[in-house]
Amino acid sequence: MGQKQKQYTHAYVARAVRLCDESNRPVAEVARDLGVEYGTLYGWMKKAGKTKRREGPPDPVVRAGPEAMQAEIERLKRELDETKKQLEFAKKAAAFFAQQSK
């Protein structure tokens, strides 16, 4: 026997379409989170005229221009340096405590 088709309220469909349209996430990811088949959600989006077509880079930093990108690169470099220092410290501490426990 065939499975019974799920019924969704108009309000649910509208909220799902709005969530998908306003989020920066792929349709498949939103569908998975909502527990809806990808094709179903995409069909709702298409019917509402809200299919996702990205125009330009999706990242706000990229859209902001080269100055913002350079600032983000510098911030990430500082963050990476700090993380490397913390990792090195953790390695030395682990070695020290391993030596002490012998």
C-alpha cells in the first residue's frame, strides 16, 4: 500500500518559505532542519517565486570590499597566532605533567 501524503498548513508553508528565503543557508539544509523533503521545500519556494539565486558573493565581508577583506584576514591571522601559542603551551604543560606523574 502507498504511504499517506503529509499535509502542511498554509501558515507552515509560508513560515518555511520565509525562513529559507531570509536565511543564508542552502535549501537542503533548511529542509533537513524542518524535517521536510528537499523537493517539497524547493517546490514551495519555486511556487512563491523565492528560489535562491545568489547574485554576487554570499559572504558579507566579500561584498564589503577589499578593505573589509584585508581587515578580516588580519583578524584571522591574529586569531591563528593566538591559537598556535595556546596549543604550544598546552603541549608543554602536558609534557610537564606527564613527567611529574612518573
